[in-house]
Amino acid sequence: MPADSVSEPADSEFIRFLTDSGWVVNLEEFRSSPERYHKLRLPFWLSEWPNAWLVIPLASISELIGFVVLATARARIDVNWEVNDLLKTAARQAATFLGQMQATEALLEARKFDAFNRMSAFVVHDLKNIVAQLSLMLKNAERHRDNPEFQKDMLMTVEHSVDRMKQLMMQLREGTTPVDAPSGIDLVAIVDRIQRTKANQQPGVELRLEANVAAQGHVDRLERVIGHLVQNAIDATANDGRVWIRLAKLNGLAMIEVGDTGRGMTPEFVRERLFKPFQTTKPTGMGIGAYESFQYVQELGGRVEVDSTPDVGTQVRLLLPAFEAAGDSATGAQREVTQ
């Protein structure tokens, strides 16, 4: 048959008849004995088609996927029950393939939306942290605007926020997975930057550097993960409490410990909810940061350990593959800094 752009509405009487009956409609039989088809009315376009012979519904379980119109056969064929059964069997198989194709396309589309929604959740979480950081800076600006040290910190905070927002824009364009392979990262430089970034918050962040530690990873993502843990520790701790970052080597792994003397978490929350998305103890939290941290550390081949007691405090340890550059010593000078 020549191609035709005609379409049939999904709620038409003809479609309802094919769906409800599942019959193969023999148009020759219909023209001679329409009463056999229980008042079936053919669409105008079908009654006008030359040589239209059989209409075969493509049904998958109870759903009509479509239908096929066959032209009159070149050889004379008696459409008996065997022919009808064969056509119905072929139609069910074709409908199954078409249904699988539709389901696959729908699944791919759903996965794309799921990936976009997941990426959007991470981006919104990071934007929330940037907004909180800038809001705190503005809150302190009136009191410290004439302080040169504050002005310096303010410019650094704005610069850091702009860089993060540029990275978030790249994430929206390119996806969440870094295109670069993990490389050696100086963890000392990262925790130094985080300490300076949190300088205007209370309690201050203590640094305890037991070794010059480098790990395999990506600078921006590791800084985001550690920064998230530090911010959680600050939020959970009273102003007269303690928050610290400890760097060390443990059994050949690079260890970053973020600890606090804050509210702590119950064993049930740590076991069942801490590393699941959209689970949080904070009234304004999104429950994304811990999930992202856990996923990223696993991507790097590391692990996360949590030791927490309600009303006592929390220690979160990130254990990452260490990076040993030529000339690195096994141990480094100890350094303790409180800010």
C-alpha cells in the first residue's frame, strides 16, 4: 500500500471495538454480512482505502498497541479459524515487541529525568551552602566592614563562591561525573582553604595535621565533601564546643577525620538514614550532602566510617587511596592550628 498520513483517534468507536473484541476484521465479510460484527462502523478513511482486506489488532495483554491493515492477497485465501489464529499469534508477538520498544524508550526517558533530577538536587544543595555563606558574610559586613582582614576574607569568599557557581553551571551542562581521572590531591591545602572559608563561623575549626597527606581524587569534589562535613559539624555544635579536622595515614590510606562535640546521632539514624538521599536531622537541610559524600568516596575506592553518640559528638572518617609522589616521606611534621 502507498504511504498515508491518516490517523485514527485513540478513543474512537473503531478503536474501542478492536480493543474490546480482539477480532481480526475481514472487510470482505463485513461488507457482505455487517451484522456479524455487532454494529461495527468503519472509519471513513478505511472504507475508502482500495484493496483493504483484513484489520488485525496488535494487543498486548489488555492494551491495544496499534493495528495492521492488510491488502487483498494475490492468491485466493480462505480466512478460516486457523488463519485467524495464526494472525492473532503473529499480532501478539508483534505487539509484544512494540510494547517492549515503548517500555524501553519510556525507561530511558525516565532515567534521563532521574539523572537530571539527581544532578539538580546536588546543584541546589551546593547553591544553598553558597547562599548561606554569602548571607553570613553580609550579616557580619556591617560590623566589620572597616576591618582590612574582614575585607580580605570577604573578597576571598566572593571569589570562592563565584568559582563554585561556575563549576555548578558546568555540571548542569556536562553532568555530575568528572571527566578527569582522579589524581594526586594535597589534602593539607584543601583543609587550609576550608578553615579560612569557615573563619567567621563559631565554633572555629581546629586543624590537626599528623602527616603531609595526599589522596587520589578531584580537588573540587573533595573540597566540597570535606566542606560539607565541616559545615554539618559546625551546625551541630554550640559556640563553646569544638570542631576539628584531622589528617593522618592509616594502614596505607589517607584519613580525613571531621569531628565535633555537638548533638551527635543515634545508632539507628547512622545505620538506616545517614547516607540515604533526602534524610536529614537539620530543619532546613536537604539530606543530599552525606549521600553525595558517601557515593563519591565509594567511587574513589575508599570508605566512610562514622562514630557518633547523642549529646556527645560525632567523628566522620574518610579513608581514601593515598597518593605517594616521588620523594614523599612516610611521615610529616605535626601541626595544630585553631581558628
